[in-house]
Amino acid sequence: MWDTLDGAREQIRGPGLPIARYRLEFRGGAGKTRALFTGSAWRGAFGHALKRLVCVTRNERCSECLLFRSCVYPYVFETPPLPGDHLLKNGAAAPHPFALTLPFPAPEATGEVELGLTLFGRSNGQLAYLVYAFRQAAEEGIRPYGPLKLERVLQEEPLGSDQWKNIFVPPGQLIPCPALPPPAAPPPGLVRVVLETPLRLRQEDRYVTADQFEAGDLLRNVIRRISLLSHFHAGESPAEDFAALTAQTHRLRLLEKRLTWRDWTRYSGRQQTKLKMGGLLGSVAADFGAFPDLWRFLWLGQYTHAGKGTSMGLGRYRLEPLGKPGGAR
């Protein structure tokens, strides 16, 4: 798509966050009732399976365990800030180093189930543990599919090419390709941002609605998320001029906005109740030709997702180039 634009063969460097995308293919689940979105079920089952797999002390609270800063489970689900790190306030956990990729709404069950998994930074070194945990979780059953059998794992190589390499077939060896920071294509001018799963942007104790949404709402969230991911999972010091970037987000104007709010619910096993998980769907368009610094983050956000619930697959978007100013469809 991007190689049809002038200068698209040149690339610009984004934040130094190594990223890899994997696809886990399962068999089973035919004839089951369709769910609107399965990201919550996958994340919950994965978390339980991973903790059972790696926990050796059986402490109820990871934060009180001797292995808190070296165990795979808390690194993935409760990433602890380093002592003296002031990027996060009130003891908040760092962003999870993974994001699931699942369609919204979920397709009808056909006997074949695919799960996308994107890993950031050092978490790629834990891929074998994560694949094993997903395999066990699937065998025990994922709502609404029931038990599933892992058939193979593929990796997109190179990243962004939509070319997938087979890296694991049970019970063989897992042989992944290196995770690398993806370069971004140059700003093509007009770009449409298509929200593929509900986007939940929270500001001042409220969620941004379709009427309230501005371009800067998404950009500021993406900039912060990518900066935190790079810091906690790739060891990068925050070096960007956040004040200058924030000022640019206020200058960026939407040229098109076609958004709706979509409500849906998920069941929380931890809270033993159903939770509302509404978010924005649709598309917006803006001209990034004069904002190359913002463009770097928007491009990378295709992989990291944005807003709340990214680890279960929410806030995923794709970018469509519309050409030079005046050429928006």
C-alpha cells in the first residue's frame, strides 16, 4: 500500500522498541456459540496458565514474592517499575509487553481459530513460555470455543510485510526470528486512521466520546504508551521533548470524522461480574505531512494499539494513505 507513494521507499526511524508479531493457529471450536469479542477470554486463560506454569513459590501476591523481579509471570502481567523510577505514579504497573490481535466482532466458529500475539522488547525472549501457556490454556478450553489444539505458530517476517514464516509445529523446536524496531514510512500527507477494535480513551475520569474526539486525544495516548513500553521493555530513557510533541498534537486538525460508540460487555473472573467495555469504532483522517514527529508514533501505534484494554486486543487501528492534501476520499 505504502510503496505507491512518492518517497515511500525511504524510511524514518521510530522509537527504538523491538517488536515481533506472531500468529497461533488452533483447531477445534466448531459449532460453538459465537461471542462478540474473545480477547478477554484469551487474556484471562493465558494469564492463569502462565502463572501455573512458571510460579514456584505459590505466593498469593506476586509483589511479596522473592522472585517478583525475575519471574516471567509478573514481568508479563504486573511489570514492576525499577526502584527510584518516577515515570509512573502511585505504584502503577508498567504497560503489559504484549497485545492480542483478534477480530471484532468475532467470526463464526468453523473449527479453525487464529490468535494474533504482538510482543514488545524483552518479552520476545520469553516467547517459549508464552506459547506453552497459550497451548495449555487452549487445551483446557477457551470460551466460547471449548478445548482447542495448537497446530502451529507463525511469525510475520519481516514485520509489516504480511508474510508469515512457520516457526513452531508441536512437538518440534521453536525457532523465532529476531525482534527489531520497525522503521516508519515517510508521512504520506493525508492519512485515514481506521479503528478495528473499540478504542477506549480515558481523560479526567471519563471516556472520550465520538463528539468529543480530537486528533490529539489519540496521539497523546499513543506517545505516552510507546514511550512507557520503550522505557520498561527496551531499556530506553525517555528522550523525546514531550512538551513540544504535545504542542504539535494540539495543532493537528481532523479533516474527516466518522465515529460511533459501540457498547459490549465482558465477564471478569477476578471481580465475578460483567463489565461494560464500550469504545469508539469508525475512522478519522488528518494531514500528517507537516508533523513527521507525530507520524513516527502514529505509525508504531499500529502495533502497540492505544487506549485501555490493549493487552486483550482493544484499541487496534490501521492506517490508509489518502495521498496529498485535497485527495481525501
